[in-house]
Amino acid sequence: MATPILPQIKNIVFLMLENRSFDNLLGWLYTGTTPPRNFWPTNSPKQFNGLVFGRFSNPDSNGKAIDVIPISDDIWKTGYAIPYRDPYEALRAGNSEDPRDPGDNWYGVMNQLFGNQQIIPGLPSPSSGIPQMKGFLQDYYSFSDGTWAGQDILWTYSSSQAKVINLLAGIHAVSDRWFCSVPSETNPNRAYSICGTSLGRESNLHWSAQEQFNTKTIFNWLAEANPPKSWGLYFTDQWVGTKSYTEYTFPQMSQARGGEIASLQTFYTRAKAGNLPAFTYLEPTWTSLSADGTDYHPNSHIFPGENFLREIYLAITSGPQYRRKETLFIITFDEHGGTYDHVAPPWGALNPDGRNGIENGFKFDLFGARVPTIFVSPLLPSSTVFREPEGSTYPFDHASFVATILKWAGVTPTVAAHGKRVAAAPTFEALFSLQAVNEETASLDQLQPSPAPAAPPGPAHPAGSAKELGALLQGIPVVPARVILGRSKTLDAVQAEAARYRQDPEKFEALLET
């Protein structure tokens, strides 16, 4: 065991949200306002790497440059969820279970990064050069219904539209150079943030996102530290059976001692009482095919996510542990989810365990797109923009969470055998002061999100409205509910499938795993 880092931080709260790029939510954070007051490292560029009017674009099918712009007030006020459709998320799109399956084409994240007016012909490699970030419009338009000519994939939220997350980024510390670990979707990236590897999975195994990664997790190493670190997982949605997404997807965490898996309400109770565990892991509610979750996932409206983030933030910052200046609250996103970002992810990422991609042979040598990452702590100066440490070979990615948290627990990353990526990942302990340097927190009034429309328009499931489907699927876990929606084209079909589930849930779920 090594000497623990960050002894001044007694508890860490970790919230990973879903499928938004940095530019999509925070690109206009410092546009037209006072610039950031602090940059870390101190010799890094003294400029926030956000969006600039008229500088960034993607070509349409005719080669015309379409600018990246904020969402117009007219569109915003009508309540449309932007983007209007859920973009491709996999490294290479294509899954026989997915109604958007493009067949043998190379649509997907690699096409977003390396394509332009034309789709890419195959898997890029370092010899392909730096991603030009010109394929988002072409990739998105390939399956969109033509609404706004697909240009909504280049529409980004202003700081007043995504008010809560922008306010927290401005008051606290935000990284404008944090990359997701894989240029792909949820499961591989969440695996890197918890395990430091995706065990060779370059995309979700199933369209429903149901799969398991049978390897040690950060929870196991916290439990085995000397002394052990207590931990808690708090959730709302049941994923499969009675288990949450994280508990089901990472089964070895159930072997970790000294932990608690409980409802999100337990988190709120503990935060108020000042007895959160050393490491708190939070799950949002998951956006399904027809309902809004609190995870920010397209194509839901961001309002539920904004309100959820507000509630979590207020619970933490008003609690005794934060007031004692001993808390770090981490806000991040698993992946960019197909939404636009202008910064090219770098080549040179380390393959953690020598396994190449199961589907297409991806070598895990390219980072994914930038995602919002915000640190909330009184031990960080207000209005800070941070990047990887000076001299670091690699940028921050999700492996940096594992590496830093292991060191905080006194566990050497190389001893933890989380693979080469975690062992070499830059850590962020040098950002923090030993004493409080930021007494500012956002108030309840400041954190009121932009009002949500009463009935935001948007693409409906062919079987019916979100309200109708929600009533039929009430109480059914997320994965079987997604499968039911994917199979069903009418309300009667949804009702019949829901009845089949309720008649024998174990049999229904067992069939999902075959």
C-alpha cells in the first residue's frame, strides 16, 4: 500500500450522466462573459477551448458548410428535445436488434470523427491522421427523418438554456480537455470509469445495453484498501430484476465488503445527516425509448437532467460534510453520444490489456470525444479551467478517475492490476488546496432550470405516447422494458409483451441473455 493522496478529502461523490459532448452543453460557457479566473496547470493556455461563432462547421450532402450554432430561441421555446433523434453511439453502428441498423456501412462514432461529406470506408488508424470532426452531420442525417435537414446535430445549448450545468461549471472547476475512454457508447466507457478496461468490448453487446463485465471494480479495491474505504451505490431504476445498472453490469462489485446498495432517497437522507460513505456512486434514471430520464441522454429534453443535477448538488453542498470542507463532487458524462464536438481526440491511448475490439478489431489506441467534467469542492478555486498535468503523456480520460481514486485510497494502480491505461493515466490531486479556497456555492434561486414546456414535441414511439407506454410498463425494469418497446409497434403489442413479462419475469429475463 502507498501513502494515500488527498488526505483533506474525506468523501467523494461521483455522478456520471449520459451522452453529451462538451460543446453540446458547455461550448458557450464563457462566450461574451468574463473569462475564467484560473487555469491549471498554470502554464497551460489562458483561453477556454469552447465554441466561437462562425468558426466550426460540417459539410452537408452538397458540400455546403453548415455552422455550429446555439439552439435558436424559437426552437428552444417550443420545447423540442435537441437533437431531435438519438444519434448513432457505437464505434461502428450496426446491430440486428437496432431498428436503425445501417447494415455493412461504417456509420457511427468513427464516421463522425473522420468522415466529412462522405462516409468513411473502414476503420481508421493512426495513419489516417488527426480526426477532422467533420462527419457529424452526414452521419446523423443518414437515419434522421429530415427534420431541419439534420442540422440539429450541430445545434448546441447556450449557457442560459443548459443553465444548471453551466452555472456549476462557472462557479467551480471544469475541464475543457477531458475525453471519454473509447470512441463509442455507454457500456465500454462506464467500464473504463469503474474497471479501467472494457475487456475488449468496443461497443455495447446488445442494443438494450444488457451485458456484464466480469472483472474487479473500483468498489472492490476500495473495500480491500488498508484501511478500507466505505462505499455506497444509490439508484432509482431497476435494470434487470431488482438490480441497478451498475450492480448488474459489473457483477464483481457484489463481492466488495463494507458497501451499501440502496435507493436514491437513502443518498438524500445520508447527505442531509452528514454520513455519506467515503465513496458515493450515483445513478440517474435512464432515458428509455419513449420517456424522459434524468441522465441528459438524447433524445430526451435536458430539463429532467438539469433538475436532477440541481437536486444532487444542493443535497451535497448543504450537507455537513461539504460544509466541513472535506467533499469532492465529480460530475461527468460517459460519452458524447453522437453530439458535436470540435476538439479532435488524440491517438496514442494505451490498450489496457492487449485485447483488441471484438467487433471490428479496434486497438483502443484512440480516445473518445470530449465530455463535460466538473469538480465541485471548496478546495478548488472558483472559475477554474483544468487540463492534464504539465508533462503528462496522456490527457485526462475516464481511467483517470480510477487511478486517482485508487491513490486516494492508498492503492497503487499497478498493484490493482487494472491494466496499462489506469497505470499510466494522469491523476488530478495537484488541483486541490489543503485549505478551503472557494466558499461560493450556487443558490436555490440561481439553480432554477429554464422552465420545461408542458408537453414538449418530439418523435413518439409508434405504439403511442410516453404517458401511455409508461402506464403499460410501470414497474418493469429498464432492460425488459426496452426490449418490449423494441419489439412492439402497437399499444396492444406492448400490453401483451408486458403481460408476458409479469406472468414470469425470470423466464422473460432469462431469454434476454441467450
